[in-house]
Amino acid sequence: QAKSMLDLLLDVSGHQMLMDGVFNSDPHPGNVLELFDGRLGLIDYGQVQRLKEDDRIALANIVFHIGNGNSDEKIASAMREFGFRTKLDTNEALAKFGAIFFDSDAEGFKLGFSSPQLYFESIMKRDPLVVVPDAAVMAARCSFLLRGLGSLLQQQIRTSERWQSHAQVVLKSSAQ
């Protein structure tokens, strides 16, 4: 049952962030309750983030490209559209930062890093971030917290995959 609750929490968070543009950026275990009737209770909306429409669309574009396994070039382009900048402006670094912020910690672990922080620092040494858009900070925080919750439940979470359907709806409606 924990997996189905986690799935619901991921779906709700993706919907709030990408579809509504208003989301709780603090979905840690203390703010999520399982109610007696089996429903999920979300509390403590003290860290609500509001995304402007252009930020919501830019974030949906990043999630879409990462979740579909698109090229570093496409992911980096989406990151630039959102406002991310690195010192050397390499596609590789921007795509890696996108994955760290809005997808998973898997690549760093696969490369032998013992923590996401060490992997992040290794990318920063090669091509440091110089601009992180304000709107991205709490969205990334939400992704980090949900992935951490997944780790507690022994579930590998890729938020870009889980939020893919919401990203597609946002991008389709923004193209009209």
C-alpha cells in the first residue's frame, strides 16, 4: 500500500506543479498522512510555490525532454529557456543538472558517487552553474523530497517519468 500512496503523492505533486502552477514544495513524510479511510492527507502548505505560466511551461518542457530520454542538446535547450546558465554553457552539464534537479539520482550512483551532493559537486567543478532561476529552486526541492521519500520506501523514483503525462498536457495546451 505504501507504493500506491507514493504513486498518488507523485501524481498529485506533478499535477499541482505543472497543471495548476501552485504546489507544496515541502512534501516530506511529516506532511503526508494516511487517513483512516485510506485516503492521503496533505498538510502544512507553508512552503507553497506559485509558478508563472511561462515558468510552468518551461518546466514542463524540461520534464518532457528528460522523461522521454531526449538528447542532452534538447534538455539543455529547455534548461536555458527556463533560465539556467552555466559558466561554459555546455549541453552536457545543463542536461546533467536537469536530471539532478528534476529526475533522479541514479546517474551519480551509477558513476560511483556515494551521494547526490558529491555528484553535483563534480559537475560544478567542470561547468559551474551561474544562474538558477528562482522558480526552479522549490520545484527541484519538491523533486528531491519525493525521491528521498521513495528511497525510504526502497523505490527508485524518476520524477520526470512520473510527471510526464502532466508535462505533455501542459505543452499541448500551450501550443494551441
